[in-house]
Amino acid sequence: MTASESPDAKAELRLYLQSARDALLWKLEGLSEYDVRRPLTPTGTNLLGLVKHVAGVEFGYLGDTFARPSGEPLPWVDEKAEANADMWATADESREQIVGLYHRAWAHADATIEALPLDTVGTVPWWAPHRAEVTLHHAVVRVIADAQRHAGHAGHAGHADIVRELIDGSVGMREDNVAVPPGDATYWESHRNRLEQAAREADRARPVVPGP
């Protein structure tokens, strides 16, 4: 057994994957139906849509790719679905449905990780044939990267961090681990103003030179 195939290697991968899962769901806590769905960026980024998206990612990369389909109907990831259908929740899709789906995606993905060696080769159905083969190790790392990008980690803001902060000012990975420097509202207002001033000073000192 190689180091990459050891139980410790799988446990480490699952630790980082689960930390992102937990952080993403924590961002929904205490919010209204409106707030978990409301678009907070010009491209429509919203909390429940992020959960819906990452559930599909896990079912795909850690299920279908290794000939382990979940059997879950996911019409929003079908090739005929409208663009961005996996990035928002319709009024008919409840929070409980989407969170439940995500939990089932965890279980299905974890079962794949448990059942197969990390050097198992699978085929990503939606990639071009010439590059569609990936190892399970590669697929798990890709899913972790996607989940952490959306959820944020170790004090680095992800999409969900930013959206939740815009809603009610809540920050951090979990309630017991905010992972940001301590400071009250006055401190953070002063900090933000300092950054704004530095940005303006830099802009005045180094103005953009028009291109040809």
C-alpha cells in the first residue's frame, strides 16, 4: 500500500472535505427563506444556490465519474437545463430538500472514497474524451477545492462568507471559530476606511496608462 492509498491519506482528504461542507451549511443558520435565496452579487450568487451546486458536484465527481450513480434526480445539471440552474433554488424547492440532498451527496461521496483505492481511474462524463480520465485522488481534491472556494477556509473568505457578511455581518468558518482577527464594529469600520484610503492613494500615485 502506497502512502497515497493509506487510511490516513483518505482520512485527511475527508477532514478537509467535511470542514468545507460544515462551514457552508453553517452559513444558512438563522436566516429567513428570503435571505438564504436572495442574490447578493450582479451574477446572482446566493447561499442556498451554492449548496445546491456543491451537492451536484459531489454526486458527479464522486459518483458518476466512478460508475457509481446515486439515482438522485438532478434535472438542473442535465445538459438541456438552462444556464446556472444549479446555482439557485426555485420557490418550490425548500431549504430542507436541498440541505437533505447535500447530506445524501456526502454519504454517497464518502462511500465512494471508502470503497475504492485513491488510484482508481474514472471518467468524467462531461469532460472532453481526451482528458476525461481522472484518479479518485484527483477527483476528491477537485471537490475539496470547489467546496472550499465556495465556503471559505482558515480566515480566507469564500463566496458564502462574503454573501453572509453582506446579509447580517456574520463572519467565520463556524460559530466557535470565526477565524478572523478580533474587533468590534468601530474597529472594522476604521480598518475598512484605512484600506479605502490606501487604495485611493495608490490610484493617485500610479494612474492607469491608456493602452494603444
